[in-house]
Amino acid sequence: MSNRETLIRGKDLTKVFGYGNGKTTAVDAVNFSFHKGEIVSIVGESGSGKTTLAKMVMGLLKESGGTVEYKGAPRRLKSHADRKRYWKDIQAIFQDPFSSFNLFYRVEKLLMDCIKLQGAKLSKEEQERKMKEACSFVNLKFEELHNKYPFELSGGQMQRLMIARIFMLHPKVLIADEPTSMVDACSRSTILDMLLKLRDENDMTIIFITHDVGLAYYVSDTIYIMEKGKIVETGPAEDIILNPQHSYTRQLINDVPKIHSTWDLGS
């Protein structure tokens, strides 16, 4: 990936919560580089700091120390216009899709907001065509959903709707925080296929935040292993999983015996 454009770079990125004796360092002087079109997984157990790191990259949490660079320059998030510009390029899908939507907005409005965010002046027919196209991409029927509220949809439908929004927005970077943990195995596979298809079509960078070593191995170009707020190991997915150097990485792999034995048999 070194020959590809670096989109986001973190330098000594740190996040501290609380004060005095109650102080907790959730992210501890972390460094990373995410490249255009790359699929990255940040892997760690609950409490490792990976979601906090994702929220900092997204610009939802202010860093306590260090810097984030976007396209080779320090990221600017001071004004509303700065944040809007940044979030046009960088979007997220979170573990609980219901927390990501305003439950009092119908599906049509949720999709219409994507069109407004892009600032395009479209006719009513063009707007409807775009919304139908996005729903079709994720195997949903706009005609059946447009008048419904999020709470009337299943978890799988909600996750698909989130991906439909990504399809409409064409971000340069997608942060996917445990995007398949609340759906069944069949939906999980479908959602991953949709995300990878989006990457292929838009040369989009995808950053998976996950505890699932198996998922990281199968989808990623690069893996970052995170423990207690620190990146303890990073490299190409195959190197990290098949030849782990850090004891914590080995522990994560050993905790998935089925996958581990499959790899052993295949090697």
C-alpha cells in the first residue's frame, strides 16, 4: 500500500478521559497511516481503545494530544463548514444502526438528507431515482420503505439502509465499527459483500473496527492490533495472522480455535 496516496495519518494520537486520580488514557500515542482504496482492520478486545480511536478519526471526539492529518495537511474541524466538508468525505457505520438515525424521521427524509449534504440541485424525479438506486444496491425496495420510520425496520434492514446512505454519499473513507455484530450470519455475509463492492466501485478506504480476527484476516489489506490504548502490532493481514509477533496478537488468534485450526491445516 506504500505506493498509494495516504489519506489519513495519525501522529502520537492520544485521548485522555477524566482528571487527576480518575484519569484514563483510552488511546496512548498511536501512529497510523490509512491509504486510498485500502481496507484496514483495527482489532482488539472490548476496552482496547479501538472505538475511541475511530471516533477521533471521525472527528466526533477531540484528541487530547497528537495530530490527525487529512490529505497531507493538519485536519481542520473548528468551524461548522470545516466539519461539514470533512464529513462529506468521511462517513461511519456503527454497531447499533438505530442509534445512528433520528427515529422520528421517515426513511425518505433520511435518504433525502444525503442528497442535501452533497449540495446537488436535483429535480424531484432525479431525487427519487437516486433514492431508489441506493435502496436497490442494498436489496431493499424504496417503494416499501420510504414512508416507514426506523423503528419499523429490522436490524438487518437498518444496516442496509446505512450502506444505502454510503452509496449515495460516495465518501472517500468509511469507518465501519462492528457493522455486522447485531445481524445473523447470512446478513453478515451480505453486508460485507456490499461494503467490499462499494470499495471496488469507488476506490474507497474502509476502516473496520472489530474484535473479530477472522473478519480482519479475510477482508483486510492491513491490520492494526490494539491493546490497552496502544497499537502493539501492525502489518499486512497475512503476516499478522499467520506469523504473529506479539503475545496479545497470539492470544486473540488462539481465542478463535476453529479459524486457527483451519489456518494450521491450510499452511
